[in-house]
Amino acid sequence: MLFNKRTERIFFWVFFPLALLMPLFLAENTFFVSKLTSIMIFALFVMSLDYLVGRCGLITLGHAMFYGLGGYLFWMIAPEYEAVNFWVYTFYICMIAAAVALIIGFLVLRTSGIYMIMITLAFAQMAFYFFSDSIEFGGTDGLFIYVKPETSIFGLSFFDLDNPTHFYYLCLLSLFNTLIFFRILIRSRFGRVVDAIHENPGRTTALGYNIFVFRLMSYVIASALGAYAGYLFTLQYGFVNPSMLAWTTSGSALVMSILGGMGSIYGAILGTFVYEGLHYVLEHLTEHWMLFMGALIIAMVMVFKNGIAGSMEKLLEKRT
Amino acid sequence: MFNSNKMRNALVAAMATLTLSSPVLANEQPIKVGMMLPFSGVYGALGDATRNGLKMALREQAAQLHGRKLEFIEIDTEARPERAPEIASSLLNNSEADFIIGPVHSGVAMGMLKVLRGKETVMIVPNAGAGPVTGPLCSPNVFRTSFSSWQPSYPMGKVALDKGYKKVVTMSWNYGMGKESLDAFEESFTAGGGEVVKKILVPFPKTEFQAYLSEIASINPDAVFVFFAGGGAVKFVKDYDALGLKGKIPLLGSGFLTEGTLEAQGPAAEGVMTTLHYADTLDNELNKAFRTSYKAEFGKASDIYAVQGYDTGLMIASAVNQLGGDISDQQALIKALGETTVKSPRGDFTFSAAHNPVQNIYLRTVENGENKVIEVAAPALADPARGCKL
Amino acid sequence: MTTSLFLVQLINGLQYGLLLFLIASGLTLVFGVMGILNLAHGSMYMVGAYLVWYFVEHTGSFGLSALISAVIALLIGILMERTLIRQLYRRNHLDQVLLTIGMIFVFNALQGLLWGNDPLGVAVPSALSSAIPVTDVLEYPVYRIFVALFCVGIAALMYFMINKTRLGMLIRAGESNREMVECLGIDIRKLYTIVFAIGVMLAAIAGVAAAPMSSIVPGMGEHILITCFVVVVIGGMGSIKGAFIAALLVGLVDTFASILVPQLSSMMIYILMAFILLIKPQGLFSS
């Protein structure tokens, strides 16, 4: 079975059917469709981080670099006034991001723990200042994407990216695929070695595995997916800004991932929806939303051990 | 702590949609004013002042609204550009705001613009100076009641030349507004034969200015021209004084250097000379009345950000009045707004074809903790609106 | 660059570095002894600055206000440790990260509620408000020299405390073997409360010292937090000596980069950190 936990299966069968039907209820209000879309995009980003932090034990505070890169890369390689193919450019962007991740990963994975947090932050900050300081990339004002890609495969087009509902389904599909992808990855031989490394690096080395290679591969995969999320984010409103690469973006993603339950993968979706949902409700309710947000975060750390997913599992799993 | 008005409005709106079966006359619905301003963080003070001014004007001008009620939707942008398109889309598609007021930060302005250009709402920028807003990206439904970055700084070049300064060092944070301000100063200063001997761009939001000031002291130019605002402006002016440059090398600036910051800067700001589209001591009745009632209501001195918010309110009220309270025709509304002469505390101003104010720029100096007007540095100055086809 | 300008920049760099040390010392102390990553450390820097402003407005005396602010910070530290941090010793590091991020939100919100968003300033205490002429144009303010010396004093005090006193001995013992200290009948919980509160107080004192020479604004804590972490990590987490040397290094590199390579100055401290971690993955003086 792809999902070995009952909680995970319940989540899967509740979340995806609901998400599939949601636009039918919201057809009148394009904003909520867009809002849910952007939460799903960020959930995809958080999920890629969750794999890295929770599954591989590689804590990074520089993941936003790839998120921003996804957006800027599209602006760089796509012609300005011509609709390119979405899938082809998805491939390009993921490949370029993977190449960048390969080089940076090669450097940062020599460190571990808090030192890795800080060295990933260092690279992300360099990228952040590179984009905010250069006039060619629009500086702090950012850039506009004028023409969105078309999505045909062999002449058949399923999604019109200018239609919010279509874009919603594209992002839902992406989120679904990413979740399934990570589940397959985790259950594969590769994933088992990664788990073993997280559990006990010394022993895994003794078994003859080159743990550096496995970590590097994981870093590359997560970074490419992070860039894909940034690419989707950029396409949603056609706007790229260096603040996408700011350390606060990495920080928020980390918060959502911890909140959801580290390493559970599906927890990333839970964490993102809970955090973004609370943020949305509170900021519309009171100007002092930060006070309540902070208090709720503190309360949730105290109450949930191992995040929301962890607490749900404690409640729902049969004790054997 | 919870905004009870907001809660009540939300409830009323919800009940209205549930119970009303007969069509409502457009004029009986409230005019929805969405605000996208920073209410927390580094730019929080600017957002607060803008909102105060805006609400004050709309309250004073209530008679002009032809009985239309107002509904405010206020969202904290946190000055985060990447969130701007989403918040703008929320105000446009969810709240269906008639007016969307914002932002303070230029990056946020660009994100809003991407979503709101050419849409069924009117966007009014009460601060952000980003050139493109009323330049290459100008749009019929986008107005600005503040300034383009070019406007307040351009006249200072001539002022500097008149004072006999030939060699000047310019300095600002390395971001859009700062760079545009320095360029505007340089444009008029070098055209008149001046020379910018060094241009210093400080990474945003760094406020360690000592190293730069030591270097400026060693260059010893005729004057220094800077753009800084808010907390950075406070720190810069204090450092300039503490390191002994004040009184030896004249400090010139875009007026934001001494707006909303004078109390924190204290005596260090005395004598600093700036150009801006407003000055505290402007001698007109409107300004005096505005300053008195602002001080009475909010317990602190008003600044340019409050004036800009206030003028945004005046502009909306005047257009609503002209249309007899019916703002459902967007074309008519845009026309009315564009033709408004805003009777502002800064002096009357009109709008250019690109929807940017055509306004006086004043030369001011700080005296006894006030921006005192010296003269009009450039009368009825219009932004060149490079790239705008309106 | 002339010799005199070089010397001035050297002093600028050292002075900035010493202030960074003062802020970073508490962070590295808390991590070294307790293994707690306190992201709300920057918030305490902000709290210190706002507190001293508030009390100067009411008492008029900077010295008295500084003292009151430090005591209040100490109490806040004790309260934070007793009510929240204590619950998380046995939990994951990342839970601590989440908790302290929650605290950042709360501190920022309280700052907005209590003191508003306007930038604030504190006047330099009059006894220290003079300046020493350096060149024809440039002067060096006495207050900044005083703060630099004060930071050196704190560094010396910390060195003395950790190496020569009973508390320091316990701290060193607790760092290397927590269980053993407990077995010897020492109440480690009390020790942790004291250390955490001192860490918080150091951040607040840095905020107090910086207040007269900077602007007091919302969000001032987050910006300094990152620089602070850079210092602590370059020095080696938990090493006070490392933090001292790293702070001076960061101060000097930042100052000279601003002048010599302005195009790269925004990235320079990150380049420095990445470079050092690539050579020494545990920082300069890791324990």
C-alpha cells in the first residue's frame, strides 16, 4: 500500500475529493479559488522542504532561493511576448534548478545541523541581494510576466492558465502528483536508505552506502520541486519579486512544515492550510493579528507533539 | 482590540445577502474603500498616518458623499511585495472595493498594479513613488495622490547649484525609490554644470552609516544629497550630526528625510535642507486647520504621509460629489477624478494625463522641530511621465 | 585610502564588531549551555531599546533607565524560561524554533500595541555627549567609544565569570555533561533559568546601549538577529571566545567592504560565513 498509516489514508480521501469539488461551490467567487490555489502552491513548496528537513534531516533556511529562482528563471529563459509550452518550461526550470542545487548542495552538505541552516541561509541571502541589487532583474520592484504559457500536450490543451479555476486544477494536480511522488520515493530502495541515514548515518556508511551522494540527490530533488512551486507562484499573478527569496519565506515554510508534522509529507498540506487559513482570518479580523498568530503558534507547539499530523496519528492509529 | 465596526459590517453584509430578495439600488450600498497599507513593521508608521489622514478627510467631507455610507476594508501588507497581488485580488474580487488605496512600498505597488490595471475599480496610490506607476505602466484607473520619485528630488539640483555647490556626494538605500531619487537630483544638478563626485548605495535595510560618513568626510564635498525615510532617516541624521559632519558639509535631501522623524531626530535635524511637495509651515488656512485637527485627534504632529492620505480622501469625496453619489459608471468616475482640483493642505493641485499630481515643490529647512518653508523650489511641477501613452 | 581614513575605518569596524558581540554573546551562551536556539533573541534587543526610551521619557535619567530596563529584561527572561522554554527541553530543536518564532510575533505585536509604529530616538546622555576631533571634518563621539569599552568590559566579565566563578564552573560542567551535574545534586533547572535570563538580559542591554546612537523602530530585532547568527556561527556555536573574534571579524569585513567593494557589500558577510564554514564546517572555535 502506498500509504502505510490509517491517518494518511483518511487525510488523502478527505482532502483530495473536497479539493476536487471545492471550485463548484466557489464558482461565484474567483478570489477564493485563487486563494486556495496559492495555498496549494505554497503547500507544494513546504512539502519539498518537509522531505528535506523531516525525512533527510537536512535543515535548510535557504529553500526560498529555489522558490524565487523558479520565478526568475522563467522570466530569463522564456521569450517576453510569446506563449511557450508549460510542460517544456517546467522541465527546463526543474533541470536548471537541479543543476544549481547540485553545485550548492555539493558545498553546503559538508556541514550539518545549525551550520547547515546558516550556510544555506548564506547562499540564499547572496541570491536575494543579487536579484534585489540588479537593475536588469527589476531590482526591488520586481518583474512582470506578460504572457502565460499554454499547456497543450500533443495538440490537446486541458488548462487555460488565465482561467483561475483551470489554474486551480493544475495546481491541485501538481500537489497530488508531488505527494504521490514522495510516497513512492520514500517506499523505494532510495527512500529506505535515506531513512536509514537519518536514523543512523554511521551505521549506514558502514553498510557501504555513500551517504553524501544520497543526501545530495535528496537535496537536488527537493530543490527542483521548490523551484517548480516558485514557477507556479509566478504564473498565478504574473509577478516576480526578490521578496520571494527573502529568508522570511524560508522561515514561514519551515514553520508550516514543523506545524504540520515534520517528515510526514502530507503534514505539509495540513500545516500550510492551517497557518495560511489562520493568517487570513486573523488579518481580516484585527490589525493586531500578529499577537493572536503568535499566541496560537505557541499554543500549538505546546499541545501538538510532532505537529498536527503527529497528534492526529496518536488519535487515529490503532495501537498495536 | 477586535475592530467591532469591521465585525458589525461583516455581519450586516452577510445578513443583507441572505435576506434581501429585492434588488438594491446601487446608491444605497456603501462605497467600499479597500486599504492596502503596512500597519506593522518598518513602514507601519507610514501606513498609520496615511489611514488617519484618509479617514479624517472622508469624515470631514461626509456631506459631499450624498448620503452614501462608507465601508473600510483594511489589510496589513506587511510591506511584502510577493503578497501584493493576492491582497489586491482579494479586495478586487472578494470585497469588490470601489476604491483600493495603497501602498506605501514601491515593490508592493508593482504587485498591485499587475492585478488592478484596467480592472473595475480605482486604485489610488497614497505614497509609493515608483516611476512606472504613472510612467510606462500608467493606466486609466490608476491614480497617485503623492509624488513620483522624480518629483521631490529633481528641483534640489537647481537649489544646490544656486547655493554654489559644485561637487556633491549622493547617497541612499539601494532600492527603487532611492535610486530614482538620486537619478532625478543628478539629472538637474549635472545639467547645470554640477558634478556628482560619488554615489553611495547602501544595502537595504542596513543602517550602519559610519563607514560611509567617514569616507564622505575624507572626500569633503561641497554638499551631500541623500534619500532616506523612516527609521533609516532618523539614524542617518543622528549619525551625520554625531560624526561632526553637520555644520561643515551641508546636508540636502529628498523631504522624506525629515518627515515623521523630527521628534526622534531631535536637535540633529536642525538646519537640514530638503525639497518636498509639502512643508509643515505652509501658510494657508487649510493647512492650519488640518494640522490643528490632526494633532487634536491623534495626539501627534501630522506629516506628509498624513497629508497624502488626507488628500486621497478629499479627492474621492470631491469626485463622488460631482457624480451626485452615483459612482457606478467607471468612465465617468475616472473622468471626475482626473479633473479634480484637490484643495489640499499642500496647496491646490491637479492631475497630469498620467494621473500623477502636478504640484508645487517647496524648499524647506528644519527649524525648532518643524519643516519650515523657505520658498517654492519648483511651481506646478509635473512628472515627465516617460513611457506613458495616456 | 589615506592612513588616517584607514585608522578611522578600523575604529568604526571594531566599534560595530564590539556591539555585535554584545548582542551575540547571549545567544551563544544560551545555545552553548542549554542547547536552545532562541530566535526571539533579536526581539529582546528591540525590547531593551524600547524600554530605555520609555523610561528616559519618564525619568529623564539614562543611567537609571538602563538599570531598570536590564532588570525588567532579566525578569522577562525568567518568566519566558519558567513558563515556556522549560517545557521544550526534551523536544526537538525544531519545536524550539517554532516556539521562539511564535514569541517574535507576540513581541512585535506588543511593541505595536504599547509604543506604536513611529520611529523613536533617545538622546545621548549629557555626560557622554561630547566628541573628539579626528580630522578637519570628522569627529568621534565619546558615547560610541564608551559603548565600545563597555562591550569589552562585558566580554572580560563573561570570561572571568565562566572561568573563575562557581556559576561558571557549573555552566561549563552543564555544557559537557548534564546528567553528571544533576547527579552531583546541583539543581540544573535553576542553573538553566539563570543562564537563559542572563542571555536575554545581554540582548536587552545591547538594545539599551545602541538606543542613543540608532533609531528605535518596529522590526529592528529581526534584522539584527540574522547578523547575530552569522557572528555566532562563524565563531562556533556556544563559544564565547569564538563569538568575540567573529564579531570583530564581521564588523571589520562589513565596514571595509562598504568602502572597498560597494557592489558586493550587501553579500559580504554571507560570503565570509560561507567561506569559513566551507573550510571549518563547525565554525572557528567550536567546542
